[in-house]
Amino acid sequence: MRESCRIVKETLDFVGRNIRAGMTTKQVDELVYKYITSCGAYPSELGYEGYPASSCVSVNEVVVHGIPNDRVLEDGDIVSVDITAEKNGFHGDACRTFLIGEVSEEKKRLVRVTEECFFKAIEGLQAGVPLYNIGNAVQTHAESNGYGVVRALTGHGIGHEMHEDPAVPNYGKRGTGMRLRAGMTICIEPMITMGSWKVVQDRSDGWTISTADGSCAAHYENTVLIKEDGVEILTL
């Protein structure tokens, strides 16, 4: 798990150093494929349930599952790049939202608060803590900043498979849900919007999920190991 997650982290760092205005989302995907395979790993998303690319590249109002194509990144865009790598039978998964060129203060704040939601979620997290404390922390921080919390999509367990139980929602009642156990590896991934939490799926491609009201969304994710006395963030 640590090796797969290290590759994911390094891939996202590589994308961050190279992503820029004028590139297409397909070119971003090519960076992901190139780096992951150079590490002797496989981009888990490629071919997953028919998905046609090595990453999800989601621009502005697209929350998740943006299929890389000829869309050109423009100055002022925010772009979520979500990747998973498999090596030696184990997966690592993470996402970062990148700022393209000169981005508005409004968008910068959304991206910053989304990342903060993740770190709020892992405060006090350890074996024995109820699962929905995670979502409650995300929801509380996002909504206190005036943002919407996507409900139709969740984080998840991860290991031999890219998606495993349990589902890890970004909302919930504190003190409820299963008790986390030491040795579990889960993906915590706040998906936060500037407007409504409601989303719509593109029926033409069956993948792309955007905000229903067209507002911008940001996404931040890490693979986290639950320990007896805390957590280890494997993709950092």
C-alpha cells in the first residue's frame, strides 16, 4: 500500500509541476499515464468498468469523473486530477485540485477550504472512532464556510481493490457508524461546491458528474491508514 500510494503522490507532484493553461485535459492524462507506468505500476482507472482514461480530470463545474478530452485549460480554471495506481496487487488513490494561472480569490478559497475539510476530518481519528465522525467534520467545516457538500458520492475503503467497503460519506451524524479498526485503509475525499450540493450525471458519456447549478467544485483526497493511536496519510 505504501509503495502504490507513494507513486500516486509523486505522480500528482509531477502533474502539478507541468499542468498549465493551453494544455488539453487529455494531455494532462498523458502525464499521469507516463509517470505511473514509469514506476512499474498500472493506472487503476484505465479500463475500470469501461472507463477510457488513466485519470479523472475535472474542470470548474465538473465535480468528478471528467473524461480527459480536447478541452483546453484556460487561465483562471481550477482542475481536479484524481488518480489511482496499482502495484503488487495493492492500490493507492488521491486527488488534488490545481489552480491554472491567475485564479479568482473566490476559487482559491474554495480549493483551500476543501483541503482544510480533509485535515479537519482526520483530527482525532484513530481505531475505535465512529466512521461518520469523518463526514461530520467535513460537513461542519464546509457548510460553516458557506459551501455545499456533495452527497451522491463518497470516499471508500481501498486495498486489493480500488473501491472497497466501507463507504466514507462527507456528511453524517457524529458518534454514529461502524467503529474504525487499526489496519484499515480508507480514502477520505471531500467534494465541495460553491453552490448547491446537488449534482447531475452526463447521460451521453455515463461518467461526468457536474454541479446541478453550474457552480464550481473542488476535490481533495488521500489514502489514510487507521492506526491504534492516530492515522498515517499514505499519499502524502
